[in-house]
Amino acid sequence: FGMAVGDIMFSLSFATYGAMLPSCLDYYVWNAQGNQATCNVSGFMTIVGSLMSSFYSCSLNIHSLAIVKYNKTDSYIQKKMEPFLHGVPIVMSLVFGFALLATQGYNNDDGINCVSPIYHPPHCIGIEDGQVREGFKIPCGRGRDGPSAIIFHGVFFLLFVGSPLTIGETLWMMYRHVSRQERRMGRYGEGSLDHSVPRENNNTTTTASVDGGNGIDNMMRLTATSVRSSLSRLSSRSNSNQNNSTSRAVMIRARAYTAAFF
């Protein structure tokens, strides 16, 4: 639900096609009909929506990791983990969103949104910061004196470095855990088969010596044992190849999911 809310907020910030931009910028931005307040709302929705969506993606991967690798129960996840899996995305997104709002960090970025830390449109070229050109209302260089640029760098780092690394690392840990389990199961099956075959051969040989002369029956037993052993090894190899194929499929999906984040 939280990821859906973030996606909706992010999409709505672009749905107006520039209508929320200050109207004084209509000379170079199509459909600009708003003011600085509407620009703040558009930028706030863009930043909070994108951060919330990416943080919830990380939460979903951590939730899956807790189940797959660490075998955590539903009650443990619900009581111990879910408050953080929900709280961190919401709180962190709102903190960055309001921090940029307080530092005048929502300005037009020469596009259809307000996600630039500094207000410097074409009509501000050659104008000192803080001055308002005739016919306009927003001072040039708005946001330059505050820490909005640093906050924006932090937002972009979390979006394009922190979140993909978290998603990729959790998926890699799940893949390694499943791959180890498959290898252990494969070794256990082969080992048990290898130990059973000699014991059956020895018992057959002993029976042959006790019966004393039942050569045909003994040869049939030995042949059946050899066939069963060969079929068991072939089945074990087939299962091992299937497990490896499954692991590769999991790894390919993990890479595709991480790349799809961009």
C-alpha cells in the first residue's frame, strides 16, 4: 500500500503537464499557470513520492530476506520488523520533503516540474541573486543561500545508489542462501546413495557364499543392484542440474529486478 501511495504521488506531480509551474515562466515552459505555492506542492509530491516508493521497495526485499534466509515467523515480523519497515520509508520521505520545503528547495528545473534546488530560469541570466526582474515575482537565485543543494544530493544518492544497492544485496543474499541449500541437498542425496550401494553388494555377496552355487540368482541380484545404482545417480545428476537451473533463474530475476529500479 505504501509503495502504491508513493507511485501515485510521483505520477500526479507530472500529470498536470506544467500547469503547477509559476505563470511567469510561460514564455519558455508550456502550460505554466500556477505560482510558487503550487510549484512547492508539485516538488514536494515528486520528492516524497519517489523516496517512499524506493524505500518501500527496500522494505519488501528486507521482509523477504527475513523469511527466506533467517526463517523469521509471521508474528516476529509483525511485532518486531513491520513498524520499522513502514516507519522508515514514511518518516524519511517526509523528513527530506519538508527539509527542502523549509530551505526553498523547490524550484523549476527547466522542465515540467519543480525539482531544482536553485531558481535560475533564462530571464535571471545576468541578474544578481535576490533581485526580481521587472514583470516577474520570484527572486533570482532562490534557494542558493540555503542547504537545499546538499539535501538534493542526499536525495539523489538514496534514490540512485542507496536503494539499488540495498535491493541488489538482499536479492544476492537470498540467492546465495537458496543456492547453498540446493547444493547441500544434492550432496546429501548422492552421499546416501553411494553408501547404500556397497552395503547391498556386500550382502548379496555374502548370501551367494552361504547359498553356495546359486550363481544365476546372484548375478541377477548384482545386475539389478547395478541398474538401480546407475538410475539413482542419473536421477541425482538430473535433480542437481535442475536445482542449478533454478538458481540461475533466481539470479537472473534478481538482476532484472534491480535493473528495473532505474
